[in-house]
Amino acid sequence: QVQLVESGGGLVQAGGSLRLSCAASGRTFSNYAMGWFRQAPGKEREFVASISWTGYTTFYADSVKGRFTISRDNTKNTVYLQMNSLKPEDTAVYYCAQHRRPLRVTIELPDYDYWGQGTQVTVSS
């Protein structure tokens, strides 16, 4: 059974930074792409960033490109999301997720079958 545990959320002022972490267990981590998604109150869950199983390929939503960086450490079974220049519109619950198929990386939410419990990020203006 796959378990994903996020950490690192919190309250930050606009322009500040946060680093989210997601520790994974249950499947061979280095075979699976990982993604970060977010859901703001009253809105649908949306794609933020994804990273291939090797870490060589990354994708970003246009809204975070140039501000957020996704990375992974396969020796620690952990994926990260470094968030800089945060804006109030980044406020949301952030979820990490693991791709349902090995050796594939995509940006579509239905392609991810295991999800963490989420971590709240609040950016004040």
C-alpha cells in the first residue's frame, strides 16, 4: 500500500517562500513520476508541477512557472516543491500524488492514483 505524507505548509507573507516535502512508501519510488496539485476553497483541484521518475523532466502550470521548483531525492523517497515569490492566489491545500503507471510522467490529475492528505499553504497580502 502506497503512503504519501506531506509536510512544510504554513502561513507566509506575500513574496515569501516555503518548501513542501512529500515522503513516499509502498512502491519502488524511483520508478514513478510524482506530482503536486492544489485545491483552493470553492475551486477544483489543479495541477501545479510534476517530475519524472529520474528527475530529469519537469512540468509546471503557467501560474507557477519561474516561481516554483519541483525536485526529488530517490535515495530518500521524497519529492519537494520549493515555492518562492508566493502570492495570495497561491493559497490552497497542496497535495502530492504518485503516477499510476511506472516510467510515465504526465500533468493530468486522473493519471495519479495515490494521494497524500494535503498540507495547507496560506499566503497573506
